[in-house]
Amino acid sequence: MAQLSDKDALSFAVRTPEPFLFSRTTLTSSDIPWSMEYSTSYGERVSGAFGFEGVGQQLGIKGYLGNKLTLCGQAAFGFDHQHNVTSAQLAEVIRNFIGGTKTQGLRLGVGLGVSRDFGGVVSILSRITATYVLNNWKAGGNMLIQKSLSANRDAVDLISSIGFHHRIYGNLYGGFETVGEDIEGFWDPEEAEGGAKLMVGPSLNMTTKDSRMSFSVSGGPVFYATQNLATNPVALRELPSQNGLTLRAKVIFNLSR
């Protein structure tokens, strides 16, 4: 099998706007400046507004604003148990403070944003991102700090994620992703979203030859590390609100070459 040169390997890394499903990475001036994405999520034994029969839909946009700034926007859609359409929105801007002038190497960023969940509750967001890219592998991680403006939510919600991909062949990367949601439940027995949830599972990412589209899929078992009686199933979360299996698939279309 023919091996890609270092130049080809770098070009494929540049042409993948977002390789991971559960971690957000920042852009550089060498990346494709704007892209749109569609993702769908399935959760086994879910409740609340995650989606009718466990299926949720998300639309997103990502773009490079210059000066090491990345814009991310997302709208999620689902159905509650009365078959009513529900929606949630998120927008944030992340700036690379370390790295960010070239695609390869280490990038560390900090961002601010705002979200509105399925129940209409508004939250202020702060995200810390870490990305490391080389020719044949890439890694990314996030710490999302969420402050809800509702009195019946937690003072602060913490969501962490890590992803790792290694080149399998050509444009295909494989690895794993892990997510920890509401990890404040480890020390707060009254955590308002039901306790800390964890997921670890395989992850795949593939970019088409012309780099206009890329595809990702990841998922695995979800289980509570801690649990309490309080729940807020309308909160904007990546994982379903009960133990079970979750699966997410995403397609990204590059708006410019």
C-alpha cells in the first residue's frame, strides 16, 4: 500500500475542520475558514427532551474570524414525549492564547459563550481547549464551565472531554473519545442533573479525497458514576439522561476550499 508523504499528511490534517464528536477544536489561518455540520444522536433508554425515541438532531457552523479567534454555533432539535418540537441553541467564540499560528503543534484556547437549553434556560459558558496535531495523529480535549441563570440549576456545571485519533490509512483516522458530564456530582450530592455521567468509546473520522466533506462517528456505553434523585432532562447535554448506549454521527461540509 502506498504511503502518504508528510506534505499530503499535513494537507489532510488541515482539511478536517472538526475531527471529534464530543470535543471542540480551534481553527488556524491555515485551516478551511468556514464549515457547516449536521449530526444526529441516538440514546438508548433516554427520557425527557433528548429526542423522540432517543433520536436528536443538531446543526452547526464553525468559522475562523482572524486574530486566532474561532466562532462556533449550534442548534439542536428534538421531540418531547408529547411529540412537541423542542430546540436548544449555543454560540461561543474561542481564542488561541498558546499556538494557533499553524496547524501542527500545540494550541491552547479559552472561550466565552451563551446557550439556551430545551427548557428555555439561558447559561453563560466558558470553554478551555487543548489541541495537539502531528502528521499521523491528533488529540483534543475540553473543559466546559457552565453557569446557569436559573435558580433551580447547579451553581456551576462542569463537562470534560478527550479525543485521540491516529491515521489508519489514507484519509481514515481511528481512536477513542471520552466524555464526563456534570462531574461536580463527584463532590456535590445535590447536583441538579442527576449525577456525574461517563462515556468512553471508539471514534472514527474520514475526509473525502477532495476535502469538501468529512464524516465522524463515535459512541459507547453511558453510565452514572454518581447518581441522585434530582434531574433536569431538558438541560443541554451530549449524553442521554439514563444509563444505556449512545451513538453520534456527523457530516461536515466545507464552505470554502
